[in-house]
Amino acid sequence: MIEFLEGNDAVVRGALDAGCRFFAGYPITPATSILTGMMRAMPEVGGLAVQCEDEIASIGMCIGAAMTGQKALTATSGPGMSLYSENIGLAIMGETPLVIVNVQRQGPATGSATKGADGDILFMRWGTSGGLPLIVLSPESVGECYTLTRKAFDLAERFRVPVILASQKEVGLTRERVDLDAARDACAPSRPRAVAPADQPYVPHAFDKPDDVAPLSPIGGPHLVRYTTSMHDERAWLTGDPAVIARMMEHLRRKIDDHADEIARFEWAPDEGATTLLLAYGVTARSARDAVARVRAAGGRVSLLVLKTLFPVPEGAIRAALAGVSRVVVPEMNLGQYAREVRLLADGREVRSVTRMDTELVSPEDVIREGGLL
Amino acid sequence: MTPLSKSDAGAGPGPLSYLDEASLPLPFCPGCGHAKVTRAIDEALVILGRPRERVVVVTDIGCVGLTDRHFDTNAFHGLHGRSITYASGIKLADPGLTVLVVMGDGGAGIGGAHLLAAARRNIGICVVVANNFNYGMTGGQHSCTTPPGGVTATCHLGNLEAPLDLMGTLRPSKPGFLARTSVFADDVPALIARGLATDGFSVVDIWDLCVAYYAGQNTLTRNTIGDLMTDLDMPAGVHFEGARPEFARAWRDLYHPAETADDEGMCLLPLDAGLAPVAESALKKRTGILIAGAAGQKIRSLATILGAGAIMSGLHATQKDDYPITVLTGHSAAEVLISPEPIVYTGIEIPDVVLILSEEGRARVARKLAVLPPESRVYVEAGLGPVETPARVIPLGLKGAAQSVGRLAIGAVGVGTILAAEGIYPLEAFEAAARRLQKQKVADTNIAGLRAGAALAR
């Protein structure tokens, strides 16, 4: 069925279809319509949505609900991400499946509240203490707001980790023609919560290999469940033993980083003989696609890599795309954040950052001109 | 979502103790009141008799936050001051659980907003505050409940801040149960049990001694703690009992239809009818339309119908809105991009068509008007006077044409003019979109306006 929807509408639909039945949030432009959409939608599916006193309570309630077995969602923008920061660390520490939508707006601080940017890209990855990994996905269209929200829930369950959908105003509040039925048909069935067997002792953070992910047992279910923000062992008992702590740190890191290829989603459009790679994500990927079409129409050559997974960095895809090119152009609606990640993999190739943070889209002309593509 | 289960209603005889004997002794300093608080909680749980699996002890940071690991129940140890938020999420998701929060005066201070919100909601959790007037875990700094003149590591000449009266602060919210006592009183287990049994939000404020830091420096003892209550006019006793509906149940009662099945499957929402094509368009190229009007002219919904009509003509469309934070004043503008091809880049660098409906709208797009190429068309309400732009300006009596339809119809008149004059897509597609997406009365007005505008263009 063809509809004319905003990205935020598609997030709501995607979350419901993923089995999300708990939402807590606080109003903030440009994410508010996810909150209001959830308030309307949740009663219809027997779920629950609540507006909280602040963003700290929003993510806190989601973590509590998630540990009772619910798939939980919260949504905010940059200032709210700042308030989520500490609890994102808690969700990592407690291995809580959770999906967070960050409909970014131009910042810092209050910034231009009704205008877009991708200014939180590194903040989403590095914005909590401890530096342990989580997953960040970036949609470029209304359709991808649906499919990547579905994917975000699947990854959150698969890895018991917070997954952030890096949307922004130019995607979340842009209405476009979309067929969500077709998008739904193209999605794999949503991953159910892996639940620990009721007739066996429950070890909340059990692993044999460091990258194993234990099933959960819901608070209120057959087992007594322990959960803690403090450094703990596999049974969630506090520990100060450096050897145990090292093991747990390795577990929290490797359950994500060892599976970077599994988590990586991207589109690769190579151009034979091209010496320049255009690497883009989010709404700017649309400008990059347009720029590539214009360059090729003009007889030029350029390869295109569009990332849907930003973190863990899809190193395999980026390295493969780098083979054979001498330089990379990275357009972004910030001052050059993801270009830093690309430089780490570029092996001395020129990495040209095309940036814009004046609330306007990076245009295809910007990409071509400042990227030196023609 | 967990339904309310029958097994939650009646409680048989429960365990003789909810403490994990293997975890004892408790880790508190000799003489610290937190051990008594922990024992009192255990006694209260025994009085209540819930199955261990249906009890959750939620704590946060501070010495008393060490209690949860000594309970043989579900245990959740979270961030400083945020225990009420986790407990609320747990209770909302599974209202049949007995959810107990144990926090200190530090947690009550940093999490004050959560205390207030939980009391206003009347969410069914019981908060025990082990209130010992300072931050013991970090070395005895002053807290939100340190008495005036109290000496701590951060007010060594005496505290200048007034102490927070938890009972007095929360009472106006009319939660389920509020009580204050001291750790030396006999009623502590009974009061906690009453809090736990309350079908609503409850707080038991237990005044307590920090023997490591606060008590010694301030000569606070078992014998003087009652005098402190008198001096501060914060007496012991039950301070409030309310009967407002508990939030987690009340929310379900109000919002959930009687027969809601949670099938965890596909979306059950009644979806809009789709925008399948009803007409064909001869549009050959991507066309950017900028509508610039004023608040109240229904620009955003009109732009949505304009885009939906394009889709119902087999075209592609995007829409972006531009309006100030205060939505009932100032400009309201929308960009609608219509194309026979899928739209990749959603920006409109140079609008092909501009529709100006008000002075506010004109001012908003003045910068863009100034740089339009001569081939762009600017349709403007004639009453607004001359427009400074290199583009072709087409003044029209939009306001006059709208008068016969309704005050709010000027936008629809303008869109009718554009669709007819530019031949973007047939009027019938716009009409079908309005009928599909808008309430009948609104659709009627927009369609009448559209037709008046089309007549104007001819």
C-alpha cells in the first residue's frame, strides 16, 4: 500500500511490527511525533506508552521494562541524548536490549531546534563512560526508518545491547512516498526475545566464548533475576577481581566487535576504473547518489559506498571499497566526524571531508564541487 | 505486555525470610541504621507474603544501595537517584509485581524530579528512604536533608540550606501512602508493609544514623533524633493516605480496549487507505513547489494533500515544513517536490513554482525570491503588492476567490491555481487525496477552494 509518510511515522510502524510494546519518552523537536505516534498506537496493540518527567526517566523506564521481557523504545534528539548518556552505559553494563531513536537536530546544545544535522555521530558511539561498544544504524529514507527500526530491534535482541537509530530532522520529518507493506514483506521475521529455560539455573551474563550472548529471563518470571550497574561477574554478583573484570570487559567488547561483519549493512556501487570513492550515510547518502549519477552522466568515474551501519565501523566493507582508489570523499552534515573513522582505515589515501552544518542539506553540487568529482 | 495475572491477587503464606542467608553479614558500619532498615524490609516482606519471584528490590547508589544483593528476590541496582525510573518501568510493564525502592537521602535529592513525578502519577511502587542526612559513601558531604547548621565535609561551618521535607513536599500530590519514622521506632516494619500493600505510590522516610560521618560531628543519637523531628517540625507518623487509582492499572483501564489481544505480530493499527493511483499525470520533470503562507492557513496539511495527490497520479513526492516554534503566529511554509522519477535528493535548490499567500510567507522566502531564475513562476495574492524577484510574477485574486468558500480556503485556492495553470496533475487526484486523508468537512472546503482556484487560473 502506497502512503505519504514521515520518517518518524515509519519508526512507529517499524517498532510495532518488531514487537515493541513499551515506549517511554519526553517531548523534543524533531522527535516528538514518535512519542505522540506511540501514545496513539500502543493502546491498539495492547502495549504501553508513557510520557516521562525527563529523558533520564524515559530511558530508565525503558530499561526497567526491557528487563521484564518487553521490547522497549525511546526517542529523542541531541539534548535528550545527553541526558540518556549515563543510562546508555547502564544498558551496556546490564546487557539490556533497547532501541533508541535519535532524530538529530543542529547543535550543540539547543542549537537550531527545527533544523537538521548529523552532529551526534561520534557522540552516539562514544557518549557514555567506559568506551564499550554499542550499535548505531543510519536511515536515509522513510522506508529505511521502517526497515532499520525493525533491524535495530533484531540486533538489540541478538546482542543484548542498546541500538541507536541515527535519524535526523531531514529524514524524520520529511514526508515521502513509501510502501511500508512492501518494506514489511522484505524484512526477515522479527527476532523474538531469547528466553532462558525455566527449568535450569539462570546465569544472567553467561558465556563460554567471549562473544557469546546469554538468553534473558524476565524479572517477575520463573527465575530470580539480578541486575547491576556495578562491575559484576557472570552471575551479576559484584566483583573486584581484575581477572574477572578483564573477562567481562572482553565479553562486552567482543560480543559486538567480533560480529562487525554480521552487523554491517551497506550498499556498494563500484565503478570500474574509478580512483575516487564517495562514502556517505544518512540523508547525505541521497545527495551522494545524485552526485554519482551526475558524475557518471558526465563521463566521470566514481564508486559509492553507502553505510547503514555506522558502529561498529564496517571495516571490511570500507577496506574492500578502498582497494583500488587513491582518495575518498566523505560528505556529512557535521564538521567531518565520520571522515575521522575513514582516515583510520585509509592507509595514507587522501580523505576529503565535505562538510556542512548550517542546517542546509549537503547538495549534490556541494559533493561534486568540494569533493573534486568532476 | 504482561496481563494482570490472577496469581498476583491473593498471597498465601510466603517465605520466613527474604534475605539471602549466605550473603550475610550485612556490610554496614557497626551501629549504622541501614542494617536495621534492611531487617525491617525483610520483616515487611514476610508480613506481605508475596512469592520471591514476584518481588523486586530496586536500589541505587549510596551505602543503602548495597541492600539489594542481600535479598533473595529479584534485585535491580541502578544509577544514582534513578531507581524510581527503573522501578516505574518494571511496574508499568508488569503491574502485578511488588516493587520496592530502597534509596538514601542522596538518591532522593538527585532523583527529586522522579519522586515528584512518581507521586503525581501514583504509580504502585514503595520507596523506602534511609535518610541519614549526608552522603556516607563518598565521605560525609551534605545532602538535601542535612539539618540547618549541620556540620559535614562540605559545610564544615554549618549547613545554610533548608532541609527537604519529603512528607510535606509529596503530600500535595495525594499519593497512596506517606509515613515518617526513625530507625529506632518499633513501627518500621509495619509502616513498610503498609507502604508495600498500598495500591499506589508510597514513601516511608526513615531517619537514620550515619555513625561514620554525620552522627558524631553533630551529636545526633538515638535519644536526640526525636528532638530533631520536633525542632524541624517534621514529625513522625502517617502523613497521608490516598485512594487515587494506581497509574499502571489506571492507564490500562483508560487506554486499553476491553478485548485487546497482544499477538506480538504484525501491526494491528487501522491503517489509512493507501494512495493507489486514480489519475495519470503528464509531468515530465522534477518540480519543486514552495508554498509560503501564515499560521492558520493550513499550509502543512494542504502540502500533504498536494503531495498525496501527486502520488495518486502515479508520481513521487516529498514534503518538508517550515514553521516557528509558536505555531499559531508568524509564517508557515512548505516545500513539496513532485517528480515522475523516484526522488533521491530531497532538497529544492531552485523552486520552479512559488505560491505566496501572506505577508509573513513572503518575508520568509524573500531571500529565495531574490535569486530565482526568470523561468520560475511566482503566484501571489494580488493584495500583497509587487514582489521583488527576477522570476515571472503572476498576481491573482486568491483572497477574493476564497471568500465564497471560507476564510481558511486561500491555500486550497492557490493550489488549485497552480495545478490548473501548471498542469502538474489532474484536480481529481487532489480531490481523491483530500477525501482519503481528511475529515469530510475539511476535505469539502479544500475541494471547493481547489475548484475556485482552478477557475481563477482559467
